[in-house]
Amino acid sequence: MAVFGWEINEWVIPGVEMKDENRYWLVTTGPETEPGINGGIVFRRGPAPVDGQAVNAFICTISVADLDESVAKVIKSGGRVVIPRMAVPGIGWWANCIDTEGNIFGMMQEDENAQ
């Protein structure tokens, strides 16, 4: 949330007690007037990724305006870098991080001059 400025709110049905496997959080990634990808989060239904092993799910990659600033926010929020900043020639700058729940995610800063 703090890293990307997203708003995350648990979906509550008044008068209904939700069991953990049914709890759902709505994710708003930006204002309705700008492109984004809103979505939701549920409890993990399987094992968490294990350090040193292959990812057990897909890796979401998020477009960011400033990769170095975003990586610094990840670290400040308790995450860590697993693949440091690297150039994707002609595309931009990319890094992978892991959050405090063990989820790996990517960040990409567009820059067609990246080498």
C-alpha cells in the first residue's frame, strides 16, 4: 500500500461474519480518470514461495515512475530486493522484490534509452 500509494479496504457484508478463506480486500490503484488495474486480494491458498526455490505463482510487474524511489520504499516498508535494478535494453529498468508476506513482484520504469 505505502509503496505504490494504493488504497486497500476489506470488503464487508453487514451482518455477515466472513471466514478467512472468504475474506476479500478491494484494491484501488489510482483515480478513475487514470489508467490502472484495480483488483482484489484473498488469503493465499497454497504454500508461500520458499527462498531459493522457483516461484509457485505468477509474478506481477508494476509500472513505476522512478524505480530507485520505489525500491527504497519497498525496503523501508520491510521488503527486500531479490533481483537488483537492471536494464532491459530499449525498454526500461527492472527489479524484483519480495514483500513481507513472501510474495515476489517486479517493478519496471520505462526508459527506451536503458542499456
